[in-house]
Amino acid sequence: MNDSQSDRPFVFGPATGVGSLPGGDAREAARTATGSFEDFPFLPELPARGPGADMIGRTAGLLVEMYARVEPSGWRLGDRPGRDTRRARSWLGEDLDALEEFTQGHEGPLKVQAVGPWTLAAALELRNGEAVLSDPGACRDLAASLAEGLRLHLAEVRRRVPGAQLVLQLDEPSLTAVLRGHVRTASGYRTHRAVDRQLVEGTLREVAGVQEDGPVVVHSCAPDVPFALLRRAGISGISFDFSLLTERDEDAIGEAVEAGTRLLAGVVPGTDTPLSDPAGSVMGVRTLWRRLGLRPGLLAEAVTITPACGLAGASPAYARRALAHCVRAARSLADNPE
């Protein structure tokens, strides 16, 4: 970040997307992501293009001195970059070209996404077919490779969009399964041992540390997001499916808000469905705020509105409506916090 940027306090936008969009046209996706959220655009992901554009393959393409290829069972680490790595990097290059085209002159937050170290370790296979998660040394090597790859990726985005204040989002849908020992082995008959919470926290802190000048958000659309652990790991914002919250989460959410953690509340369904009025979409957020006894005026300062999860499974028309709905819902929350 240059001197003029570092002098500006960071301000999250009121609404943004999660990451994935339907279709395979990078320019159309960038136009949608930047046009829908002028205050907080994001770098779209288009998994419909195939292996290498999916979230695991895309992030595997960022790794430094580690390479992965597609096997019938999924993505597996190999000795050298092959066509799957080249395809992943080529598609990311197309996406960055399109983003650069549609963010000329942009100043303010811009979000980029990658899979976090624990979901990546649960999804990538070692040469023997077991998950990287099964080998503590391989987990360490993977986290270090990912951190270096993200450092280079962020530097490239800054070069292309010099006015941006970057937000790094780590997608961790498997994090709770890793913590609870619910990730299945290759045979499917057993599960991998639960990973120590301090190790999970330390690894997340290490990978998040590549983003020296801006916030890191962790996204999970799975139940039981570990809010307290993420906060201890130094994560600046937590992105989640609001409909999956339970009473057990409420104290942790209240503590996170009071500590300055940004909530990226997924309140708009990720697949085609009739949408309620914008005020109705954020009614649950207002109700939670009242239950927690938080100041209504803090809502707009603490909450960003998003879809519940990525929109890859939605129709293109619904995806555009959902993103526009997020903007209107965020405006409703700011205008009528009570």
C-alpha cells in the first residue's frame, strides 16, 4: 500500500459479493461485480469453466513450489506444474485483466478471495490419495506455500488497481469439520483426527499475516462458525450464512462486534428464490442487534450485507438481482437501524 493509502482509515463497504458467479465470461462477471458494488467490488470466480476455475483448483494455482493436478478423486499434489496448473493460472489472469479494465480509477475497498489453509488441507490429496490434513508436516508446507502465493497475488492486484484498499477473504467452509475431526479419510470409513485449536489458530494467523496493510476476512457458509477462534487469530471480519446462526453463536458475535470485528452477514439466498423486500431481508440482523443490546447506530459501522454463499449455482439473472438486493438491504439497514 502506498503512503497516501496507508494514511486513510480503512472503511468496509456496506455490501459486497461472496466470490463465485454463474457463467464463464470474465468480462461480464467483472462488469457485474464492479457495477453492483461501486463501494466494495470483488474479484469474481467462475467455477462453471471447469477444473482450475473451481475454488480449490484456483487456489492451488496460487501455490509457490507446490503443484496440483486433477485426479478422478479430486485435486492431488504432484511434482511439477501440468496443464491443470497452467489452466488455473490462465483463467486467473483473464479474471485479473477484466477486473483491471472495470476498476480504472477505483479508490477504496476491493475484495479478493482464496481458499484458506485448513479447507485446502482437507481438500487437496497427497500422492497416496489421503488428504494433506493427514500429515502435520505437509500441512505446514502447504500453509507456507499458500502464504507466499497470496503475497504475490495481492502484490499483483495492487499493481493493477493501485487505488484499491485490498481485503483478503479466506474461504474456510471445512474449518469446523477440521476442528471437530469430521473430515473423512479417502476410504470414507474413518475420519481424520481433530486438529488442535491452537495449531488451527496459529496457522490462520500466519497466512493472514501476508496482508500487512489491510483486513483479512474468513468466510464460511457452514454451521457453527468458530467466531472466538477467528477473532483470536487476528481476523478482521467474519463472513457467514446468517440463517445458520443459533443462540449458541450470539455471545461470541456480541464479543466480536465490541472488539471491532466486521460482520459480513449473508442474508440473501445464494440460489434462485423469490426475494423479500430489502427491509425484510435484514430484519433478523436488527432483531439480533436488539437481543445483544448493541447500539443501533453501530449497525452500519459493523455489518456488511452479502449473499449467504457464492452464487455459482444461481441463474445469471438471479445473481444480478441478488447482488442489487444486497445493496438495497444494506441501505435499509443504514437508514432504519431500529
